[in-house]
Amino acid sequence: MNKRLIILLFFFSILSCRGEDETTIPASLRDVTISNFPVIDGSNSTSPLRYILMCKLLGFDYEWQSSPFIQNPEEAPKQVEPKFTCTEDERRELLTKRLLNSNTHQSFVNLIDDKVEMIITARSISRDEKVYAEEQGVTLIEKPIARDALAFMVNLKNPVNNLSIEQIQDIYTGNIVNWAEVGGLDCEMKPYVRDRNSGSQEKFEMMVMKGLTIKDFPEMQIGRTMMTPYYQIEQDTAGISFTPFYYYKVMVGSGSTKAIGVNGVAMTKENVINGTYPYTSNIYTAVRSDIDKSSVAYRLFEFLTSEEGQAIVDESGYVPLQTTTGIRALGRETAELEYSNHAINISSSTLPQRIEIVDLSGKTVFRSVISSHSLSIPLELCGLHILKVWLDNNLILHRKIVF
């Protein structure tokens, strides 16, 4: 008997919460509970990813919120607020003992000292941290899970919108000292740096300066937090500093400062995705090499580079490694799906790339790469199943269907 379903394929914003394309958690992680959830630490800027990951694994919804505890909440960095459906003791357990937020350097130290089981950081292990690990006789396993970039910020009143790589290097070695030398106002520059071992400072030294001697510029002093560059630059018309682009675009996004282009390439997420922006970088996860390979922490470490794990990375606002676009389109597309005589036909303007059918126990009963809008299913299926379709490496269809 022919069965025809008209399905609207919605493309949700990267900042949306659970939607129709809800991430599927693999069978290897369905035993995760609050009591066995691993102790995870990391950079301040990766906290949304860690919280979304926790929500997905434990079945909580979440929403993005700005802190209500400052004078102007609209200018506060956005954070993921889980909608807990557990007891108050369990909520406290998760927030105080399972999900830590010690910053980049301290999270590496905590992992080396075996105080945490896994970390998600804005950079790879630093020189100082490698030395400390060697002193403790510890080795780490780390791998990239997402892409980010290092953005350079100036005051909104600064007319400069772009600097070359050489100009940035000359500014921080002290060879360029006036904004007029790079097309700006006639005033002395005030370059700022971050504190040693911060994720941003390590990226700046390795990616931008590449061994050049940095002049003794003042460190950001207002609290020495991820918001410090924003507080400083929005008050200083002659200032320039740097920050992770994810933090600038996704977590702050208030427009209180201006991210400038480099080498004529604008600082946009699209240019991170296509690789044209010069200072793109990776987000990492790491565990100790002596970790129990059957532990939840190690299974989670492996999960983050799976297709389902990368979907969570995408949802957090980072650019996933396994995507050709990195951003879900904001429009919608209508497609007609037909199932008849063991065949699936999809009418859409975009060519499907892969189809998967899962039974209600979570077992994958059929999986195939597809290079057309039609596919024959070489087995008899009966009853309710879940059909998943990927277009452009993004999981965009997640629907129940009766065969």
C-alpha cells in the first residue's frame, strides 16, 4: 500500500533549543545518569557547549540567558541555563561537582592532577602545561572537536575596519605606535594583552606573533575575565585587543566593540567556515592517557567527534568539524516524501546525502549513502520507525514514519 507524507523540513537557528531535529544519543551513552556523569572542566568560552552536552545526555531542556545580576543584563555574556527536572540535591551535584568552570589553564592542571575526568578547552595544551605534565609523569590524549577564530577588537568609534597580518605584528612589537599609520585617527595606540596562560593569550602568541618579541604592553586589568577586553575596549577609543570569536559573536553579541578584518577578510562565521580568515583555530577536548576506556568520560570523549556529537557542537554555535556549511540556514524548504514498495523518494531542491532508519529501541536497521532523491530499501520493515535524512552533512529531517 502506498503511503505519502508531506513533510516540512525546518532549518533551525544555531541558538535554538531542542527542536524537530533533536540529537540522537547513541546506545553507548544511554546509561549516563546524574550519579555517573563525569567531572568535566574547561575554558570559560566553552561552557555553553559543556552545558548543552549535559542537557542532551540527561534529557534536560535549556535556554540561552544573560546574567540578571549586573546593571545592564543585555550587555552580559549569554549562558546556557538548563531547565532541570531533577531534585535540588542532584542539581547542586551537577553544578558544583560535575560541571566545573576553572578557565583554560586551570582545567589542564586539574586534568593532569586527576581532579577531573575530561576537559573542553579553547586551545591545545600550552608549553607550561606540557612541562607540568612531564613533571607529574602524566600524558594526555587530546583532539579537536570544533573550529573557532581569534578576533581583534577596537572601539566602535575607531574608523579602522581592517589590518594586515604584518600591521598587527608591528603593533604588538611596538613598530607601529599611532593609529594614523594604519589609516586611523592621529592618536597613540593602546594595545592590550591577556594574562599569561589564558587561552586567548596562548593563541595570540602562537598564531599571530609566531615567536616575535611582544612589547611590554599592559595586561587587561578589569577583573581578568573573558569580559575584560570588552570592558576595556568599549571605554578606550585608542585600544586594541583580542578575544575568541565564538565568545564575541555567540556569547556577547552586544555590539559594544567592533571586530575588525585581517588581510582584507572580514571577521565573520562564514569566513571561519570557508577558511579564508587567517586566524582560525580549533576547540579541543582532552583526557588522561591512563583513563579507563570503558568509562563514561572516555565514551563521551569519543562521542564528540561522532556525527551526533558534532550536531551538538553545531547547536552550541561553534563551527563543527564535520560540516560543509557550519551554519543551519534560517529559511525553510518544503519536500514531499513518498514510501512505496520498499522505496523512499524525496522531492526537494537539495540533494539528500544520507538516510538512516532507526527502530524505537534506538537500533539502526538501515543506513545508506544516497546520491539521488530515490533509494530502495533492501529489507522488509513493519511498524513505527524513525527516518533521518542528511542534506549537506546536516541532519535536517528527524521524523517518525509507519512502514
